[in-house]
Amino acid sequence: MTQTTIHTDTQILKHGSHPARFSTTEELETFLSLPTEVLIDDMRKLEGDIMILGASGKMGPSLARLAKNAAPDKRIIAVARYNDPAARVLLEAHGIETIACDMLDRNALAQLPKIKNIIFMAGRKFGSSGDQAATWATNTLMPALIAEVFHQSRIVAFSTGCVYEFVATDSMGSDESSPLNPPGEYAQSCIGRERLLEYFSQTHQTPGMIYRLNYAIDLRYGVLHDVAVKVRDGVPIDVTMGHANVIWQGDANAIALRCLLQATVPTSPINVTGPETISIRWLAKQFAVMMDKEAIITGEEADKAWLSNAALSNHLFGYPVISLKQMMQWTSDWVMAQMPSHNKPTHFEARDGTY
């Protein structure tokens, strides 16, 4: 375990107070980690420190920084394998403790500090079709081990909107009571994750929430990034999966932290996404106008898609701070400026559940 001198950003995120664009990755990361007043208030009410399991992915670093900025007096511990040492150094520079751990190792998990509040983010999606065994181990065995080791903690566990079946595009999307009957082993393994967390929550009376996220947006990846890059480069855009939901990553991270105060016994699901059902055809055409390019559209929209109804989340936490239009403007500017990309397409177009 390592820790450095605490450093936090001092700004507060407010509705309507946003930069016109981002010139560097650090500017983007800093903005993603700005807390709102309501998040700061919730973190004051939350008893105990926070440990993030699987903190080195696309969302983990900004979530850790956000937690530290919202709760500078709490220990924020980021746990991951840290195959990239630079990720660890950056977290430590912002006062976040780091621990390297293989979370499929039961003995290593047992050595982690028993922190009161757990955000469990680790999972496996891409590459699932080539190594199904590793996907099932990561998405089902690991959650079971964590649920046992941290049975006295609150656990907010990341899941996915892909656990639902496709629903009509003119519907409000799947809500938390909708059937779980998705295509593909990845989505089925995510149901396994949820069921095991439910089992151990019932067994040990562990409070928690299952956080069903549907397409977080960071300017370096996400559905908006995928579509914008194709418009920029003149690549055809297949609209068969013709609709999607998205939410700004900063809003998604804030909701994950605020879910700690909403934890239930037994654990219960919550959909997290933006309020709009977005037409991919419309999105491509909007980007074409912004970029002065031509959108090349192929295919015809299916009458069903993976869509989530976030009414419960909106009721508990309010609507996202960052609007769809703002995300689109930022994405267009970022992509046209050839700014960095994670080079991790969402494959939102896939309808067979194969990744």
C-alpha cells in the first residue's frame, strides 16, 4: 500500500458552468473529477472510508479522484492489478492510496483492509468470445469472493444494461423489474455476477446496490466517440442497432458514489443512464453538420434495441448535470482535433452479444 500527500481540486461542478472545450487530457480528467454540492453533502453523511475495487479501468481513476475531491477527509483506496504503473502514480499524486491485488486470488483479497464502503468495478467484456472461461471467472467467481470477504461492508457493484433483453425502441426502455434474458455469454455472465451478489447479500445481510450502467461517455471512448470518429473518417455507420442511451462519465461516477447511501438489504438493481433514447441515424447526421462532413448510413433500424429506463435513478439523484448536446459538442471538437482515444470501441452495434 502506498499513500502520498493529499491534493484535491477545489472547484465545484455546477449546472451550466462548463468549459467550451478541452485542450488536454489532464483538463478532461480534472473536469471529470469535479464534485457537485449534492455529492459533497452525501459524502459528509456517509460513514466510513471508500475502497474502489478494479480502479484502473476507463472509469476507475476519475471515480477515485472524484471521491477524494468530494470527501477529502476520507481514505480513498484504489485497488487493481496495475499492469500500467503510470496509472498508480497518477492516483497517488491526488492523495489516493493504491494497493496492487489480483482479485481472483482469495488470499490476496483477504489481506485487503476491511473498508466500510466498497465500489466494485472490475469486470471483463471485450475478448469474451475468445476466452469464455476467463470471462465467467471474472464476472462471477470474483464477485462471489468479494461478497464473502467484504460481507460487513456496503457494496455498490457495477453491472450493465446488457443484462436485459432487447425492447421496443418506442418504449421507455427496460426498468429494474424487466426480464433478464440477453443474448451472448458476456451478458449471461453479468447476470451470474448479479445473482451471486444477491445470494451473499441475502446470506450475510450485506447492504448494496447493483449498478446497471448503459454507456458512459468520456471524450476518448463511448457511443458518441465511436459515431463521431466514423463520421470524421467517412466510415459507414450501421444503424441496425438504431438506438442507445448514454450518460456523461462524471455523472455516472457521482451516481455510483451516491448509491452507497441508498444501499438496500438485500442488494437491489438501479439503471444508470441518460434520459434520452438516442437515434444513431440522428446522432450521425448531427455530427456531420458539426464537422462539415457527410454521414454514410447503412442498414435499417431494428424495432428493438438495448435500452434502459433510468426513472428510478433520476428520481433519487436528479437528472445528469451534463446534457446530451454538451457531450456532442465536446466530442465533435475532441475528435476533429485528433485528440487521444482509448481505442476501445463499444461495439454497441453488436446484436448477438459477441464481443
